[in-house]
Amino acid sequence: MEVYDTHVKEKRVYYPPYTLDPIKTTFEDIKIHAVTRQNVSASTVNKYLNTAKIMETHPIIPVNFKTPHWTNFFQHMDYVKCHVEKSKKSLVYVLSRLGNR
């Protein structure tokens, strides 16, 4: 967000790309794109990106965002569903972390 705020304060025109290449894109690029192109609030973007970072750095089955494939995501979700403490109601806990209540 710092890059976006700097451009706004200095009144420079900044046009982020319409689409993002997953291989080259950073989380900062995603933040800028979400705020400028999709009109998502900064707090919402931060919440979802924090969850994405947790998923990407998972020690057992990380989600690969650079070369995304749906099977990788489902493997991660199945692992979390089966191995998160049962007291946290596993899938409900995961979905709440993603913001879906």
C-alpha cells in the first residue's frame, strides 16, 4: 500500500496492469491491483493476503500461487480439514480464516 499511497500523495498517475501474471506477481502487486482496479478496501486486502501467506508457507502442504492448480488448493484444504484440532471445528475454522462466515 505504501507504493500506492506515495503515488497518490505525489499526484503521479499510476496505472496498474489489468491482469496479473502469477509467476511474476508479488503480494504487493496484488494489494495495489485490488485497491486500484477492484476497489477493495485496504483492510480487506490485508486480511486475505495474510491468509494467502499462511497458506503459501504451510509446512506440510503449501499452496503454490506462482503456478496455481486447483488440485494443490484442494490438497491443502483436505489436509487442514483432517488435521486441524477437532475443537476448532476444522473446516469452519479454515473458512473463517478466509473470511467466509
